[in-house]
Amino acid sequence: MTRKRSEQSIHAEETRLHQPSTQKILHRFIVRKSDFYRYARHVHAWLSAFAFLALIFFAGTGLFLNNADWFASNPDEVNFQIKLTPVVLAKAQSLENPAPLLLDVIRKQSSQSLSGAFKSSDLVDGALDMRLEGAKGHTDISVALDTGLTEITVKPQSVLDTLKNLHKGKNVGTVWKLIIDISAILILILSIAGYILFFSLRKRKAISLWLTGLCFVSLISAFIWGVV
């Protein structure tokens, strides 16, 4: 009987030793200050490769956007005509919205590349006017629904204007908008991580706080007195 109790006591003690204590469990979820700064350094390093490229692009295009007269250029517009077949016209007239059909046919028949994606259409005096807009330029199309004569004007954008449109996300597709969102998120995370590391320097914490306050006051002052 004594031996059995002794074995049970040993088993209970072994079970107690193998069970993690509350202190050990809490230690797993508590991040030490040194570990926190180490994680911040890792995040800062991992995101730098892409975020810096995106930052360089948007900083450069923002500079051009603010000084458009530095590289002013005005590419010549292109005007030409094509004629649609009676079969296409008959099918288009039977549709409530003939713009998608006609635009698809025009793109296939046109020897000139059309700038932009479909933006709007309007039916005026028997002619269907369509507007295409994109980061690289815009196109105006007028289709006479009785004769099929189609007048097309392509206005390409300059390289600088294209970069400005990309910077502002103007007339761009879903993919580029997604790139802008991802770039903004990564740069934001990178900046926060760098700011955390900035305050990890104990000997320079006072200077860090002073610079932060100075930058904040400068931005507020510029907004109040510099924005009209």
C-alpha cells in the first residue's frame, strides 16, 4: 500500500513538473523591449527593398507634378477615319447600348492604337460619341450610325504627363491602383518601424522628441500660413 502511494506521489510530481507554469505561459506572450526593437529592425529591413523603390518613384513624380514646366511637351494628336460595315451598324442599332460592340469593332479595324479605356458615350443627332481615357492619353470617337463613317482623334500624353497620372492614380486600371495601395501601406509600416528604432536610441531620445515636436509644429505652421 505504501509502495503504491509512493508511486502515485512520484507520478503526480512528474506531472506537475512537466506542466507549464502560469509564469512560463505568460512569458511566451510577453514581448521584451529588446525583442520588440529587434522585430522592428527586421520589419524595417524586409520592407526596405520594395518600399524604397516605390518611395523614389512617387517622390520623383511628385517633384515633376509640382514643377510641370520643367519638362513641358505637347505631343501631336492623330486624326483619322474608318468606315464600319452595314452589318455592324444594323447590329449596333438593335442594341440598347451599342458602345461596347462598336468600340470592339473599331479597335480591331483601326491601324492606330487607341489611347485609354472606355469612359463615356453619348448619342447626339444620330451619331454616337465615345470618350476613352487613360494614363497615356485619351481618344475621342464619333460614329455616324447611318453611314458608318467613324472619326477618331487620339491625343497621347507626354512621358511627364503619364508619370503624373500614375502618381495621382488618374485614369489608371485596377492593377496600378492596387500597387499604389500596397506601396502606401508598406511605406507607412516602414516609417513606423524606423520611427520606433529612432526612439530606441536612449542617448538620443531627448533629441528625437525635440525633432519630432519641431517637425510637427513646422507642418502645422505650413498648413496654416502656407495653404491659401
